Amino acid sequence: MGCTWRTRVMRVLVLAPHTDDGEFGCGGTIARLASDGHEVHYVAFSAAEKSIAPGFPRDILRDEVVKATEILGIRREHLHVLDFEVRDFPAHRQEILEHMVKLQEQLAPDMVFLPSTDDTHQDHQTVSAEGFRAFKRTTIFGYELPWNNLTFTTGAFVALSEKHLSSKVLALEQYKSQAGRCYATADYIRNLANVRGTQIGIKFAEAFQAIRWIMR
């Protein structure tokens, strides 16, 4: 028998190197946590202006992330998009760490979601490593982004209902500027959730690396 969410309201923090990483990595879990009444905060460190395809406004991801996270149940005041340049995070490790330390002081989250330790993208590696340092006394789960993971340890699972998964799909559909990517399809998102669900004997789930799991 698996464990269920605690009865008290938890404060959850999702750290996304770039807008949409959190939705891809744990969008279904965000939807479940929010619908269960937990307080979910989302911090994206970059809106990736340098990577926007021609024909789109350079700040379009800032608008798209607002629409996406609203669908998942995150309150607007709990969404923050910072101004770090995409692909340059390693040069700003200390500044990123200091921002995370402030988040720890301000929010004292019960649970943090961030990229897994095996993510090969340099920005994701920085958020993962500095997040581990900043949230030393906090449960941390690493989410999977298979296109960046050479390997991934499925140490924890969150069961999803059709409603949670549909919210994730709809949220990611708000990223019109990113629609050309091969993994930004409803079929891919559903198939991965089905694979992770099959691993624990249910229809849909998201899997996580259990970086640090604290039970109080």
C-alpha cells in the first residue's frame, strides 16, 4: 500500500530552469497537489528569450507560462519568472543559489520539485545542484525530462487521474511557441504517464528521483 498526502496543507515549490520545464516534469503532480488543496509555488529562472523561434514575440513564454500554470491550479501570485539568460546558468551559480536561499527563508517549503541529478542540460544541472544545497532540510524530488536524461532512477511515483493528466496536456498546449518539439504532443505525454503508471499497476503516474525524502 502506498502513502497518501498528509492531511495538513503542504507548501510545495516547483523549480523550473525555463518556463514549461515544470509542466513537462511534474505537471500532473502539480494539478493533483493543487486540486487536493495544497499551496503550490512555481519559480522559472528564465523565459528563454534567446531561444524563441522567429515570428513570436521574445517575451511570449512569460504569457504562456501564466496560462499554463493557471490551468494546473497555481495562483498567479505564486508564479515567478526570473531573468537569467538561457544556457548561461553555470556562470551565475552563486546568484541562483542566493535566490534559492531566499525562497527557503520566505516559503520554508515542505517539498521541492526540480530537475533530476542526471539531467544533461547545463541550466538544469545548475538548478538541480544549487537546489540540493539551498533546501538541505527539505524533501526533494527530481523530475524527468527524458530528452535530457541519459539515465533516470524511478524512486518515487505519484498516481494521476485522467483529470490530472488532462490538465497537464492542456497546460502544455498553451505553449504555442514550443509546439514544434517532438515531445510536446498529447500522445507523448500520455504515453509516458501510461508507462510510469504501468510500473506501479495503475493507468497513469509521474515518476521522480527521490533525491531526499523526509518524513516528519
